[in-house]
Amino acid sequence: MNLTVNIIKGGGKRPSEKFSRRKLHKSIIAVCLSVRTPQGQAIATANSVCDSVIDWLKDRQEVTSKDIRTIAAKHLKRFHPEAAYLYEQHHIII
């Protein structure tokens, strides 16, 4: 499926970009690995979360990066609450 959703970044202060499943997938794997999730489980979790986010995006043309993070965290909680907490708190931690 070819999904073309515009992502508004940084509240419009930074240039927008097209949604990238690869980028979301990579960030979910990274947060799972950071809480010592086995790599295979991290990949499976990232696949499930990305599928859920893409399903949510189907009827949208434009969303914010915060929207993506919120929806991804919501679905990540079902699979890995500890990783979801870290994913939600990234702006505080970094």
C-alpha cells in the first residue's frame, strides 16, 4: 500500500515530511531494545505497532509528529508497557 500522509514536525517550526513506516519501525525497535527486549520480539512488536498506526492513518492526509507518537505509544502499551512508557517520555529524557 502506498500511503502518502504529510507529517507536520515540531508544531510547524520544522519542514514537514511524508510518513515513513521505516522510520517509525526503527524507533519502535530501538525503544524495545533499550529495555532489553529480545531482537525478534522487538521486530515483531514494531511490525504490529506500525500496522496499527498505518491503519489509523488511512483516512488522514496530514497529522503531526506528536499524533504519530501518541498513537504509536497507545498501541505499544498493549505489547510492551515498559517500552511504551519510555517511548512516551522521550522528550523528557533526551
